[in-house]
Amino acid sequence: MPLKQNLVYNFLLSVSQVLFPLITIPYVSRVLAPDMIGRVGFIDSYTYFFTVLAEFGIITYGVREISKKKGMGEEIDGLVSELLVIQFISGLVTLVPFFLSLFYLKKSFTEPALLIWAIVFYLSNLFYSEWFFWGTERFKFVAIRSFAVRSFATVCVFLMVKAGEDYIYYYAIMSAAGILNLFINFLQLSKLVNIRLKNVAIKKHFKPLLAIHGITLCYAAFGMLDTPLLRFSSHSEYQTGIYVFSIKLIRTASSLITDFLLVLFPFSIAVQQNNSSLWKSKIRESSSLILMFSIPMTVGIFTVAPVLTRLYFGQGFTEIAISLRWLSSLVFLVSLELFLNKQLLLANHLENATLKVAGFCSLIFIGSAIFWGARWGYKGAAMAMITAETALLLGYVLLKKRFIPGVSIFNVADFLKIILASAAMYFLIYLFPNQEYWNWPMLLLFVFCSILTYFFIVLIVCKISLKAYIEAFLFEKLNIKK
């Protein structure tokens, strides 16, 4: 499927990832108290961490290796079979510490029903196969399936979550949606691939998988251990609940940018292999486009956080505004950091160097999250996240300079212009007084005016060529067919 169509389907996927939480979160925040959200957020993040531990780096490795073998039927069959076997074995090994830790949790503070759903979700992930569809660029299937399952889950939330004690139903719906996705994936995979369990050569994959798995676990520390660490260090489900909703909103916003990097990952690998000089010439423009959207999104979230929290989350979650402002810079940090990781470092097989940086930064995060979370709750967790993500981005920049010196990651002049235009968005709010009385139409009017102001400065005053950046981002001018 052409790259443009893949990006269209991925845009629809990103919209569904943003739209459905936008619909359900305001309802859930008015039905469930912060401490109930904290319980669900804890067990959800905790279980996801063990699923990442079990997948053994196969998601990133599988996408990369399958993208190299596209169109090679028998080789694809063998590769998929080998990776599924490794994944299943790894999942069974990880099952032991997962069960033991759940037994401890059962005696401490969480509900048995939540533990049951967590176990079922973990076991279903033994057959995880999303990496196959990303590697073979079947984004149409992924988008349609995700949209259908999310629609079903959204309807279930409104039908079943009616009172405070229904937080168990809320987590059950989240888990069931994930399980349904996994079942549909594996059913479709079995139709496309001749899966075999005999005579599979798995040893050859261990060395690269270990390095990539280490990187994945470091990312899991940022993305999945943040909530459990806050719960354990603060001993407060309320603090955890405030953090859960704020980080979820930030990650939802970030996904509008970062999901496109997943589409470009297999394509970028093919381009880099076939024509490295053209690949280098487009990296700078591509990263500049990411900056063009991630920086104003960061400033926009920081600016409207108090009003957005009051209108969107309701009175029970007013402290989310503070957490949102702390975490808003993650949109910029994570977008550029993932770009460097996927499109430069892993595309050039720099797994070991990347692992060292990611491992060091994950230790920074874990230590600071425990210490600051115990002292300042959700504020401490946000501080730890920002500190570690900043260190990770700086580390990746240093790796780029050392191992890929011939590639420039952005245009400094355009970067300063983007900063200037984004700052104008922040000061624009002073032309709209009495924010404490704003309603939804007023908030949307301000957002619309901010977007117009930003792009007027960027495109008309500063004369940055958006078209050129988009063409570079899509690799439209490269004479390489996919």
C-alpha cells in the first residue's frame, strides 16, 4: 500500500485514539472518584508493564525485520513463526513473577475482580501479533479494527459504568477491548501466514532481541511504571487518580504526532537501505515538521490547562490543571525523542548505544519518581517524568552527533521562528479575560484564534515553507517505490 494511503489510515487510527477518550473521560470523571480512577490506572499500568516484559522486544524487532522481507512469502512465514514461539516462551517465563506479584497485591489493596481481568489480559498477550500488521503495512486493517473495537468499548462504558463502584466494569471493558483486538489480529494472521511450530530457528534472534528488549523495558519504565511507582511511593489513590487522567490526556495528544512515526519506521528503513544520501537530506525537514506541531501543542495545553480541566474533567479533578501544565512539555520531548530513536538510531542498528542511554535515563526516572512521588505526589511524578525525558532526548542527540554526524536534525532559524510563533499563542490569552467564566464555545473560539495566529506568524510573517516540510516528511520526492 502506498505511503500516502498508510498515513491516511494511520490518521484515522490516531483520530480514533483521541476521539474515544475525549468522549468517555468527561463522563467517567463525573461518575468515578479520583481514588477509583487511581485503582484502575494502577492495575492497568502494572499489567501492561509485564506484557512488555513478556514480549521480549519483538514488537520493534518484528516490524523492522518483516519490513525487510516484504513480498518474501516463505521467509515471512518462517520469521513470524519463530517470533511467535519466542514470544510465547517469554510470556510463560514472565508469567511466574507476574502471578507472584499479583498474589502480593491481593493481600494489600486491590480488588480480586481487577486481578482476574489483569490475568486474562496478560494471557491473551501471549498471542500478540500487531507487529506483523505494522511491518507488512496493513494499516487499513489496523485502523478499521481499532475503530470498530473502540466504538464497541465506548458504548459499553456508557451502558455499564453508572456509579462509583462500577470502576471494576470500567477496567473490564478496557481489558475486554484489548483482548478482542488481540483475538481479531491472531485470526487474521492465521489466514495470511503459514504458522509452523516445528523446526523453528530461534537462536539467531536472541542477540538483537536482547538489546531491543532492553530499550523497550526502559521505555516501559517511563510509560507503564510511572503510575505504580506513584501509588507505591505516595500511598494515595487520589494522587494516582489525578496523575492518571493528566498523563493520559498528554499521551493522547502526543499520539497525534508519534503514531505517524510508526508508519514511517518500516518505510524509513527501506529508504535508508536503498538511498542513504536522499534519506539524510529529508531527515532535517521531517524533524522540523514534528517541531512545527509539537511545540505549539505543548504551549497550547499549558495555556488552556485550567479552563480545560474545569470544563472537561469536572469539579472533582480540578488539580489536574497543575499536573497538565507540568506534563505539557512531554508532547515536544516525546515526539522528537521518538523520531531520533526510530528514524535515526534504530534504523542504523545502534541498539546497544541506545540501550545504554535509555537504561541510564530509566534509572533516573525510577529513582526520582520514588523520591519525589513520596514527597509531592502527582507533582513529583510529573517532575520525574520531565527530568528523565529531557535527559533521554539529550542523550539521543549526543548519540546522533557521535554515530551519525552527517545528519542535521533541524533548521535552527526555523526552530526559533516556531518558538516565537508559539509564544504568541500564550500571550494571546490575555486578550480573552475572565477565563474562570469561559464555557466550551469560548474555549473553542480561543483555540481557533490561537491556531490562526500561530500559522499566520509561521507561514506569512516568518515564511516557513510548510509544503516543503510535508513533502519531506512523506518522502514524496524520493524515487523509491513502496
